[in-house]
Amino acid sequence: MCGICGLCGSGSAADHESNVRRMLSAIRHRGIVDGVWIHQGVGLGARRLPIIDVPHSAQPLFNEDESLVLVGNGEIFNFRDLRQKLVHRGHTFRTQGDLECILHLYEEGGDGFWSELRGQFAIAVYDVPRRRLVLARDHIGIKPLYYYWDDGLFLFGSEVRAIASHPGFRKRLNPTALADFLCLQYVPKPQTVYAKLWGLPPGSLLVLQDGDMEIKPFWSIRIDPAPPARSRESVAIGTREHLRQSVARTLISDVPVGILLSGGLDSSGIAALAAERSGQPLRTFSIVFKEESFDESPYSRAMARFLGSEHHEVVLDEDIIFDSLPRIAGVFDEPFCEGSAYPLYHICQCAKDYVTVILSGEGADEIFAGYEPYAGQQFLKYYQYAPAPFRALFRAVVHRLPVSDNWISWDLKLRRFVEGGLFSPAKAHFWWRVNMNDAEKRRVLNRDFVDRLDRPDTAVLYEERFASWASEDVVNKILATDCSLHLVDDLLLRADLMSMAHTMELRVPYLDVDFVDYAFSVPSRQKLRGFTNKIPLRDALKGIIPDDIRTRVKHGLNMPYQKWFKRTRWKSLLHDCLQAERVKSLGIFDGEGVRAMLAEHERGTHNHAHALWCILNLILWLENNPV
């Protein structure tokens, strides 16, 4: 695990070295050892966190004749198999690390080997004789990688802040990214919050040579159009064996490894399979919320007892989170307010005292249909076929339900269902999942700002991604859409940022590419029936974890800001940020629309907590990151 950065452009070697070191300084939290390489207008930098081959494998890495140079972030879990084959073919290695094999694979096959790697990575390789720079990002997008190209200057880095620290970077806001953030609580890539700055798509290469840039995909999710007929038992066995392999891969480390344990199906499955391979008690880490409807600690404690793990807990309440808001906000170099980021920051802070690598359950929901909106797709066609008078009556009843501030309460679920119930599957899914739909977004943005947007409706992103998969399996297409948006740009980004803020590596066994390929070979009808979800995973873990945990309903890690907005400190912050003059000064919002939304929320006629949370965070981010 590392942070990487680099540049290509005119200037002296001394200036390039100074600028690369400046970029590394901006991401110094990502590692403990710096390495810099400068050559004829090119600069590469790495801030290394040693995980494998700890005393060696300093970066940059070189091949035998130093014609290739590499800096990299992440781990290649199948490096021993690759290394053995390469040694047999005559290659000489300088280290026992995992990234060196990439240099020799490039020597043999150019750009054709990337799909062979199994791991999580963001890599830069510079081919000195050909003056050719190659950037690569792992199949799923577990590790972030950004690039900037403007007026002859090319920059790249693991975080936006690395690129933005270069004196040649011109900071100009991207209005469409800000509008999308209000809907999604994150900025969907490849765009970023700044013009000319982009995220490299997952499973892609960027090649820069002779002043030309090309982006080439090497992998994408494939939904099997004619999946093989398999029994439920066969699917469960395949799921279990693929997950065992994935967990084994992610346990490869020369430093201590722990498990984030929520007490839900996903993390408990990882922990149990990790325990099978461990010769000593696991170290597990959990969050305890004082808000009862958000707390899962009875289940995480039960699972820890079942495992016999060395268990650690972090207790959070509204005051702890409130006091840490400025510190955590400083980790985000783009607008971002996914609620689970805040407790994840605190649990990583605790875990850092015990381990350097931690495993987490991200991805299981997106590949095995774990969220309730996926179940909604099964009922969508029936609702749309129902007579109009029935739909009107149902809608009226739903809107008369009392508004609850519990986490994703039934009134909120039903309201979202009927509001999106007449749309296409992709647009309906967008309507059900977002913090603020496109209609609500237009309500709070001023007209002049809307006129500057490249794409007024964020829902189009979902519709375009959904349409890119040629399959009749609607739910699997929705899952693939979420993998390409919500998973990579929200959950995986926050996992990287929150763990690296404490110089830790977070690994995600469910997103091993072989496991993902297997999951998408299973038709959605075998993943989801009614409200019973993640059927292959639940079946696979039978007899491995306790049944009361294996059959639990999805809860999710989040924080109860719906309730907290009613309490003094949080309410004061919200009202202070939403003052008419403060909102108007940003040139983005319609002040009356924002105040009307706040008034409806406080009267209890609508639960706008999610939308207000996004507005609050965007205001604070814009004020703290002036252009």
C-alpha cells in the first residue's frame, strides 16, 4: 500500500523533483517512506507503506537494465505464482515483493498482461527508451487513481490533493459534479469536482506517449447472457469455494491483519473463513452506536465470541462525531458525505494501534443483491401494470404515513417506491437510492447555475450505465450499474480515504475479480426471491457462521443524523449553514428552495434529512476549498 504521484512536462530536473516531493507531502499519510525518480521531463514518486517484503521493495522499482521504472499502490495477491513462471522463463528479481513481477510481465507482453493480475492496485510504469507512461487501475476500482492534463502538463496521483498541490494545477470547479454530488453524496467518475481532472476508470490503462493519450479497458463486468443451469446447492458450493480463495488471497501479508466486524452476514463470513486459516485468534473491530436503532453491537459481540477473537469496540455518539467533523472533512478532497465514512474513520483510528491491514465486507451487496431497492425491481412491473386508480390510492395512503426518523424507515421506503414507481428500471433505482432526486435537486439550485450544467439530470448516469450491458437480466444489470457507480466512487473511495488517513491498508475479499466474475455468472433469480436476498452467500455460509447472523436482515453502517438534526449542536450547525445570505453567496443554491426544504423537514411533513445532509456538506466543502 502506498500513495503515488507523478508528472510529465517541461521544466528543469530540480523543479520536477521539488514538485514531486510537494505532491508526496500532500499524501504523506499514505505511507512512511518516500521514493522519487526524475528523468528527462518525467517525475515519479511513491510514499510507501510496507506490507509485503517489509525491509526491501523500496520504490521506485526497476527491471534488470533499469529501462522500466514503476511506482505502485496496493497489492498483487497472485505475485508468487507469477514470479515463479517469470523466473522459470529467465527473469531476475531484486526483491521478494509483489509489484516487481509487473515490470517483467511488461517486458514480455507490453500492455497485454494486466487482466492476469489478482489484487487491488494503482500502478505507473515508465518505459524509458520509448518515453511511454502507462497508468493502470485494478479491475474493480478498489484503489483510486486520478490524472490531469492541461496545456502540456500531465499529472497523476492517488488522491486529488496530490495533483492539486502542483503549482501548475489550475483549480476550476466543475458545476455538473457539484450537482451530481447533491443527488449521490459523492462525485461520480470519471469527472471530478475540478475541470480537466479525471478519475481513471476501473479495469483501464492510460497510455501517454508522444503527446498523445489513450485510455484502454482491460476488464469489465460481464453478465452471462446464457448462464449455465446450476442447482441452488451447486451455486452455494461455488460461492463458498470462490470466497475461501478470495479470503486466502487477502490474508497475504507480512504485517498484522484484522477484520472489521459488524455482526452482519458479509463481515461475519469473511471473519469465519479467515479464522479457518489462522493459527491464532483474530483481531476484530466493531462500532457501538448509542442510538439503538442504528446499533449492531449485540450481533458483533456474539460473532466475536463465536470466533474467540480478540475483540475491540469503538463507542460513538452524536458529540464524538460532531467534534470530529472538521478533522474528517479534511480527509475529503472532493465533496463527499457518505454517512458510513465517519464511523469508519473512528474504527480505523482504533484498529491502527493493533494492525496495519484490515479486511472489510464491501461489495457483497452489489454482487449478490443485498440492498432492498433490488427487491423493489421485482415489484416494479406489478405496480406499473396496476390500474391507475389503485396507484393513486396507494400513493395517497403512503403520503399520509407518519414521518419517522429511524434509519431507512418503512414510510421513507414506500415514499421513494411510489415516487419512482412509474420510471424505467434504471431511473427507478436511481430515485430509490439517492439522497436527493433530480426534482428535489432542481428545487434547491438557482436557475443560472442549472443553465451551466452539462447534464441537468443525474439519473441519466444510471440509465446510460444500465444500457451498456446487453442482457435481459434486469437485476444483474442494476447490480453492475451500482458496481460501476455507487460501489467504486462511494464505498471504495471512502474505504481508501478513511483507512489511509491512519496509514492502514483496507482489503475487500468480496471484490476479488474471480469472485466477482463468478457472482455475475449467477442469474439474479438465484440471488434474490421476494425480500430474501444474497441467497448464494447465505447458503454458502451455512454451518460456518451462526444461523441467527446468517439469516439477518441487512442493517448497514451509517450514522443517525436524522435524529441528530433535532438536537441542539447539530440543529444549530444546520441552521447556521443554511442562512439565506450564506447560501446565496455561493452562487449555486436557490435560497428560498433550501429554506422551504428545511421547513418541511422540521414540520415533520417530509424526511429531508438525507438531502439536507448533502446541502450542508457541500456548503462546508465549498467554503473550506475556495477556488
